[in-house]
Amino acid sequence: MAKVRIEGLTKRFGAKPPVTAIDDMNLEIESGEFLVLLGPSGCGKTTTLRCLAGLETPGGGRITLGDDTVFDAARKIDRGPDKRNIGMVFQSYALWPHMTVRKNIGYPLRARRIPAAEDRVAQMAALVDCGHLLDRYPSQLSGGQQQRVALARGLVAEPELVLFDEPLSNLDARLRDMVRAQLHELHARLRFTAVFVTHDQSEALALGDRLAIMRSGVIEQLDTPENVFEEPSTDYVAGFIGMSNRVLLQRGPDGWMLGDRAVGGSVPIPSGHHEVGVRFRPDDVGLAAGVEAVPAGSLTLAGKVADSQFGGIHMDVIASVGESRLHARVPTTSRADWARHLTQGQPVVVHVATESVIFYDVSGSRIAGRVPSTETV
């Protein structure tokens, strides 16, 4: 497996004016690393994958697989997909309907004229638990089985790089979790170099050695799943990685305010800022009937229940605080639990521990949070 190096990669579409899909990207992917490109539609992640595959021609930059330069705008090098030693697993599986599973998996070996193809096909099919399906056709397989066949086909020729284009998105929730676990186990065993595109944060956190969070053709944050999840560097990353609650606080004459509502509790508000964005996760939000039930060291806001839904071991509650809507995922412990019986319009105190809060300035850059308080209210 090869190290991948991307230098100054740029791709634009259209001409009046052009839309920048990738903006001067620089990225190194270590040999055997599983890198996840994560972001919403239109952020440039799929275009990056297609440039690596040779399916799109960048406007500038350089791509190197190991010691082999497959694209260099300055030197006018642009090898086609068949001239790059890559495997690809598509969202739509892209299996040949007229070929058996055996022939589908073996196609890359035949295209490369690799000997002992039958043995390699059988070995790879066994690795993805498809050995008993070799003589079936794609139409005779479930979605999960088709995706495992597509995975085997992408790996069978031992490519330098394996590219995954949202391969789990067409599966139902149960199959998606199962195939994801199989893929993680397979990578741990074979250590192939991979780039995996998704908009699903749970897939990214489970599979990636590192995550590259993309926005408008630029990598906003590149780090381990743990660091991205626990320490998002920008407001954009925080929102995308699960800190869906956001409130905008303004400094007032007597303390910090959310609109016309005072913010209560001891909060690490940074000095020198008159407006800050506050991010926190639904799982970190608590609800109380009154301030006397709020744990010490919490940020508090008075609000009302806007909606409440039963989720089994928790309640999903939407609380309105002025013009803001905050999502709380409140655990329930018994049928008599207070959270199970919340009604629309019921007054509640919304609270979140200060160590669970991260602050961002008006530009979206991180300025404080999870640090000793510099100023309290």
C-alpha cells in the first residue's frame, strides 16, 4: 500500500463565474491509513475522490501515489483511471448484472492480467463472507451482500489506494452498521490505504484513523476522530460533528444575555468579546423544574417545552428559549421519571455543564471552552 500526497490541488467548474470545488488542497495520507473525508453535499469531498481516481481532471496541483506521480498540472501528467493502481467501491455497488459474483470480484484481476485469479477471488470472497455466493448473480443478492461483493472487488487486486464513495448510504440502518463493522475489521487485518467519503458523522468516527472535515473545497479540520469530536476547532466543525445546539450570547450591562434573557450560572465566558457563539451537544443538556435542581457549575437558561418525544431509554425534548430552540436528550430511568411526563408549554430550566460548552467568536473561530473560567456571570 502506498502513501498518498496531494499538493496544491485545485478544481473549478463552469466559467461565468467558475465554482471552486477544491481550493489549493494539501494533504498527506500515510500508507495503511484510513482517511475519511466528511462534510455536507457540495463541500468538495466527492470531487476530491474523483480527482484521486482520475475521473476528474484538476485545474492545478499534483497527486502522487507512492513514488508514482499520477497527476501534475505543471508537467502535463494526467494518468487515466486504468493507469492508476487504485480500487473503488461505489455508492451504487456498480456490479456487472450479467456476471456472477465470482466474475465480478475477479474482473480487476483479469483486467490487470494477474495470474492465479481463482485462488485470489476465493480468498477475498471468504474475507468478506461471500464465499457461498460466488455462483450467484447480483440480482439474487441483498443490498448488504452486493456491497460486500463490491468491497471484495475493490480489494482483490491489492491496489495502492482504495476509494470509497459513500458506499453504505444505500443500506438500511441494521445492514449499514453490520457492513461498517466488517469494513473496520477488514482494514485492521489488511491495512490498505483508503479514502472514504461520507456525510455521516457516525461512519466517520467509527472508521477513520483521521477525519478531514471539508467546507467549500477546503479542509476545515484534520485530526483523529477523538480530537475532532471532543475539540472541534471551528463553529462549522462543531455543528457538523454533533454539537447541534448553538446560542448567540451578547454582553449586557449586568452580564451575558440570550436575546432578552439573562444567562445564569458560572460560565467560562472569555473577556474582550461582546458577542460569542456557544455550542453544546443534546446529550449534555439537562432539564430541571427549577434552578434549585440544577447541578453546580452549569450554564442555565429559562425556557419552555416545545415538543417531547419518547426514545426508549431517553426523551428527545425541544425547549424554546426566546427565539432559540434547544435539543435535550434526557435519560429516563423509570416509568415515573419526570422527563417522561413533560407537556408542551411547561416551564423548564435548561442547563449544561460548563466543561461541555465550547465558545466561538463571530467569525466561527474557537476562543474558549473547557478551560478554567476567565470571567463569570
